[in-house]
Amino acid sequence: MTIYRVSFKGPSALTLRVATALADANGVELISSDQPLNVEGKVALNVAVEGAFDAVADAVAKIRGDLPSDASVEITGT
């Protein structure tokens, strides 16, 4: 399995929901999280997840589909 970095930026009320969705996604294991930061009035959260790329990409795509337009989630590296 490969470790991927996933970055979320958006309203603070969504931070826990995004982290939980990643942790609960099939084939994805949340292994660590940086301390959330306040960036330009939004929360920035970077987490490390382990899994196959397709599982991580599917989880990120599902989360992205539920976010408001002022929020983002993306795979930022390995």
C-alpha cells in the first residue's frame, strides 16, 4: 500500500466530516493528521492516508462532490 497526502481547505465546520469520510472510506486508512491551520479565514487540514490510489481517489472524489464551492479537497502527493 502507498501513503498519500490529502489536503482539505474550507469551513471549519466541515473539517471533522472530511477526516471521518476519509477514515471510513473502503480501502483507505487514515494514518496521521497535521494540526489544522487557519489560512485566509478557512481551515487547512493535511492528512496522510494509506491505500491503493483508486480507493483514495474515489474517496476524495466522493468528498469533493459533497463540498460547497468555497471548499476543496485534493490528493497532494505521496
